Amino acid sequence: MKLSNVFIRLSFLLAIVIFPVFIKAQENLISSAKINAIKLINLTGKESRINLNKTTVIVFLSPECPLCKNYLPGLVKLQNANKSINFYGVIPGTSYSIKEINELKNEYGINFDLLTDKDKRLSKYLGATTTPEVFLINKMGAITYSGLIDNWSSSLGQKRLVITEKYLEQAIKDLSNGRQTFKKTIPVGCLINDI
């Protein structure tokens, strides 16, 4: 009788611990079908799709945004260290030509796909408002992290001397180690628009 009571209590405690994580995952779940239906354009001018068959990082970028330019070398390095993860740079709106985006790619040695989101459907679907802004999506389609890349820029024009929080890098490590965390920070940078 005591063994069954212990089992019931452990089951109850386990449910209390797991249920909030499950609910949080449901709140952050996206539809891979909806993402796949969004028309994006690659640097050859052809239609392209974001592949969510494995862990994916989507970073919204602007070729003119100084913060984006400052973060590009670190993003390339992060992608090189995490080859099992899909990385996509998404340029929202119609302000930049494929030529300008190619120049950015060449200047910074970007080794991940750059796609344009001309009608901002992906930006709207994910709720992106700023460049740079990142989304880490696990292979089940849950956004496990979104927001800042790190805490280097605390607000527009304000930068730390030392980075103390590497949000995206830590979220990738957590996911790789089987820890399902769900975190959101408020991005700092250039607003997504078509001025």
C-alpha cells in the first residue's frame, strides 16, 4: 500500500513540474505549415522557404542597421559552432534590393541563408518588431527564445563595455542539453518599417 501511495505522490509532483512547461510550450508553438506557406525570396531572386525540420534560428536584419552590422560577425561564428542548427537571416520589407543584401553578405562573410520578407508576413506571424531580433525554434515548432542576441546593447545608443548575458548562445546550449526553457527579452535596435 505504501508503494502505491509513493507512486501516486511522485506522479502528482511530476505533473505539477511538467504541466507548466507543457503550457508554456503550447503558448510559444508555431505552425510549420504557416511558416512554410510564407513566400520569401533568396539572393538569387527565387522563392524560398524556412525549413523547420530541425532546430532553427531566425534573425531579422537590416543592411543599414548599425547594430545588425555589429552583430553579424558573432552570428556567423555562432552558426559555425552550431552546424546542426538552421540559421536564416530575414530582411523584412521592400527597402533593400537583392544587390544590397548580397553586398552585406559578402562584406560580413555571412554563411547562412539571407531571405527577404517583402510583405512582412513572417515578421508579423512571429511578432518581430526590431532588427536585430532573434527567434530560436525547436524541432517541435516551439519558440524557446526570442529577443536580444545578448545584453551588449541595453538601449539605443547605450552599450555595455562587457557582455554579461549571451541570451541566444545560452538558449542554444540549453536546447542542445535537453533543457526546455522559454525566455523572451525585449529587442533593441532599428524598428522594422519601409521608410
